[in-house]
Amino acid sequence: MQNGQQVETAVDAGAKRNGRILVVDDDPCFLHVLARILKTADLQVCCATDASEGMRILHDRPIDVVISDMRMPECDGVHFVQQIRATDNKVPVIILTAYDELDTYLEALKAGANEYLYKPVETEELLRTVRTCLRYRESHGRVPPAAEHAA
């Protein structure tokens, strides 16, 4: 266990320079997989199993990008984005969904989501999207505009 903890700490120490990502998903297995992918890309990861826990983390810690599942009990991704934007937080939000629903996609972008990816998401697509959000936020000091194809 000691070795595993050292590796985890080393990854997190380097990650602080590269971005702090909050992942919100009610499926603990998927949450774990996403966290491992992001950590191997030298990103610092916080995990939450529901939107209220995600909001607490956003309130307590600086977060650079949020990745949220669309369908969760008690609060879906659209409402979660609305809660984030209601606090005037401009953090980029990426919504993940296993369902191909155009109305939900448009609703999420209208609520303030910046990207909308479909599960199962390819590792490179996820990392590319996260890096794009991080670069835009770093260079502009604000959230990237919603995807152009929403119009």
C-alpha cells in the first residue's frame, strides 16, 4: 500500500500545475475509471457521486474543469450546470452521456455546458476536450464558449 500511495502523491503533486478536474458520476466504477485516466495525464482529480457533493467541492476548492454525467438520481447534468452557473462560477463543464438525445444535448448547452461527449468516451477524446478547456481558461481567464454546433 505504501508504494501505491507514493505513486498517487507523485501524480497529484505534478497535477497541481496541469489542472484540477472535478468528476461527478453516480456510478462508482465509471468514476474510478475516469479518475485513473485523468490522473495518468497528470491532472489532479476530485470525485463526487452526486451533484450536491460536487457543489460542495466547487465551493471549497479551486476547480479548473468539471466533468459530469448527464443522468444521475436527484439532479441531472442540466440542473447541475444550472446550479453551477447560478453561483456565477464560470468553470468549463463537460457533460457525459450514454444516451443520444438531441433535446438533452441542446438543453445542456443552453444551460451553460461547454462540451457534450458520448459514453463510452475514447480516452484521447476526453483528454483532448479537457486540455482544450484548460488552455482556453488559462489564456482567456474565463470559460470557453459553448460548442458552435449547438446553434
